[in-house]
Amino acid sequence: MTTTPTLLTEDDLLRMPDDGNRYELVEGELRTMAPTGYEHGRCTGKLHGLLINHVTKHRLGDVLAAETGFVIARAADGRVTVRAPAVAFVARGRVPADADTSRFLELAPDLVAETLSPSDTAVEVEEKIAAWLKAGVRAALVVNPASRTVTAHRAQFAISRLTDADELDLSDILEGFRCRVAEIFD
């Protein structure tokens, strides 16, 4: 006997009880995201802080935390994909004035960052980055606390792997933003 998985909508996802996990939808199928460890949270927090300080000072838009979901794809049959990056940036003026911001917005952020956890597989991360880029994200960062690297994936399939000694330059997305990669991990 074959069973068909129950497909969920973004409304179903919004109404899910808080059980300590985070969830995403991939073509209507629920994906559980386990809570992260200390190092993951520390590095993500540092990157978030660097971004929010710069964005707030220059009034560039919004920096959003890990629980923020975005509808990034909707199949012809209605199956929806809602992803929640570790950090997201949406440029000023991109959120429609009439948008219901208590819900998941149907838009791709300008920038997302995904911080690797020990439970992440390479296939899962590649799938996520590909989905973000397909949705229209201008840059997707993969922050790897274990190797102290940041891999930047750009919309035109340009990939650069940066180490502690390198500078992360996002000035094409966040005017004037640059930081040493080491600042994310120290």
C-alpha cells in the first residue's frame, strides 16, 4: 500500500505549534530543522550584528532573524516552498506597502546566510542555495564555523570561498558593507 504525504500550505506552517523546532516547506512537504548548537548561534549572531549595525546606520532596509520564512516558490499545482535562512536582508522599498508582514512574504530576500550545523548534509545545503538563487536572491552565504569559512554564491553562479584572512565584500548589495571574515568567527 502506498501512502501519499500530506501537503501543507504556508497557512498550515504559520499555525504550527511551537515545539522547539523550526520548520520549512519544500513543495508542500514539511522539513524539520533541529535546534542548533552554541557555535552555530554565536557565528550567526555575529554576522547578524555586523549586518544590522551597517543596515540601520545607513537605512538600507531590514535584517531578519532565523525564524523569518519567505515563500520562494509556488508550483502550478499550488505546492509551496517556504524557506527560513539563518539571516536575511531585504532592501528598503522592496516590501510592498500593503504587504501583510505578519505572514510569510512572497519574495526573495536580496541576501541570505545559511550557517552550517553538524546535522546539515552537503546535498541539503546545495539544494537550499540553489532554491534561494532560483528564487532571485542576489547572494547566498554559507557560513561554516568548523572551517571558519564563508562561501558566497552569487546570482550569476559565481562562487567564492573566503577564509579568516579574507574580506567579505557585500557592497554591491549593502552599500559600503565590508568586514573581515574573522570578525564572524572571533
